[in-house]
Amino acid sequence: MAFLFPATLCLLLFIIGGGAAGKVPAVIVFGDSSVDAGNNNQISTVLKSNFRPYGRDFFGGRATGRFSNGRIPPDFISEDFGLRPIVPAYLDPQYNMSDFAGGVCFASAGTGFDNATSNVLNVIPLWKEVEYYKEYQNKLKAYLGDTKSQLYNH
């Protein structure tokens, strides 16, 4: 059931975004551990997956902060839409706006609808994921320009 929320949210984003390869400019991910691409690596929390056996089937066999032995659902969806084979974590310093233009993950393992859940576990609450998205939109506009960035608002 925990996987249902992020999976449903991803599906809705793709339906709204156009639903076919070439029409989806980016994959935007909000959610919990089932879709966290490594944001928790950059915050002070015990909920991390940047160690073995996580990542053993990922490119290069490295643990990236995904709570999986390899890629996670948004990675496969992104690739199926003709975008990058991985969706990078927004807080990961090895990525920049050129990487995020094709998709970005704001998810944080351990988060939930109730802020108390995030507070107890010291993870990124859902409201903060949305704030990061707003910040991303502004950076994307500066990076791509007004006209191109409008494609991301549908």
C-alpha cells in the first residue's frame, strides 16, 4: 500500500503531461522511499540506503540512495518516455539544472502526508518537496527561458 501513493502520483503526472514519448518533457517525482532517488543522502537522518546491498544491480553496482537493489519505478518510466535512464535526486550535488531539465526527484524516504511522520524521522516533509518543486520551476525558467519552461507547466 505504501507504494500505491507514489505510483499513482507518477501515473497522474504522466497522464497530465501528455502520455506519449516525445510529449513528456520531464518526469517530476514526489513521494517516499519507493521513489526516493537519494535525497535522504543529503540530509541528517537514519533513513538512508547508500550502502550495500542497496544498488548492487544499479549501473556500476553502486548504492545511490535508492531503496532498491537497482533502479526504481520513476527511472524505468523516464527511460520509457525517451528521457534519461535515471531520475536524479534534487539535493544530490553531482547534478545541476541541465540534468534536472529532463526530470527530477524530490521524494524522501520516510515521509508521509502528516508532518509529524517527517518530524519524528527527520526527513523531508511533503510540503517541503512541493517547496523544492517551486524552487525548481524558478531555476528551470532561468535555465530554459520562459517559452520552453512553459512546456513543464501542463
